[in-house]
Amino acid sequence: MANAKITNKIEIRSGSLKNAEELKAIFVKADKARTDASCPIPQLDQDLKKRNSWVKMAVIDGKIVGFISGEPTVIDNKPVEGIEHIKSVAVDPDYWGQGIGRLLLDKTLESLKQKGKKGAELWTHETNERAQKLYEGRGFKKTGEKKSSERTGEPIIHYSLDF
């Protein structure tokens, strides 16, 4: 019941470059809680300057508690028609387990479908079981692709979802 209570209080808003510092703070806090280590800060402000990038934020009583960001998928400098790349999903650890990540992902996937997109793809850390459970619960499938994170050097794995 706690999940229903808090998710009823959440407002999903579009974010922008003006929110970059708050979003980075949430990302860093979540990354530290996940790895218990200091990781490089993501370049969210640079990402949000891109023309086709987007961000949706979960807001409770005026406070940003999580976000999801993305942009069209590009492989070898060529856009992949109709596929969106989900770059980041982060929730303030104080709000973990309350359905915020699920709500952000569901609203995003719904929006992408309404825009006529054909699917979505993302990379996540091989050790991030919490994220993998979220993505797999929403129908994402592992593609078998694996590489090292440019930001942390950790192994990351690829997921995709066709609509």
C-alpha cells in the first residue's frame, strides 16, 4: 500500500538544462548507494544541450526525486530510425523501492509508443540487479552485447525492447 500512496503523490514533469545540477546530484547519490564508491559525475548538462535529448522527472511536493533521460539511438554516427536510447534512470536512494523508477519507465515507454517509436534500448551495469529487474519486468530483453562503461570502466550489458 505504501507504493500506491507515494506514486499517487508523484508528478511526472519534463525537465531541461536548468535542472541539470539537481539531476546530477540524484544520479551521484544513487550511484554511490549502488556501488559504495565515488564514480565520475555524468555529463547530464552536455546531454541535455543536444537537440533531440529529453528528460522526465519524478517530483513530490516540488522536490525532484528521480529522473529518466534519453535521446534517439545512434550507431556508428548514424541514427537508428524509431529507436530511443534510454541514457539514465536514477532515483534518490531515500525513495528506492517505492515504484518511482517503474513509474518513470512506464510513462516514458507509453510516451515513446504514442510518438510512433518502434522500440527502446539501453545499457546497464552488469552488477546492477535492481535495474535489471526493473527493465526485465517491463519487457526489455538482454541482447548479449557487453562492453565497459566509458564513465566507470565497469562491465555494462545491453537491453532492447520492441513495441
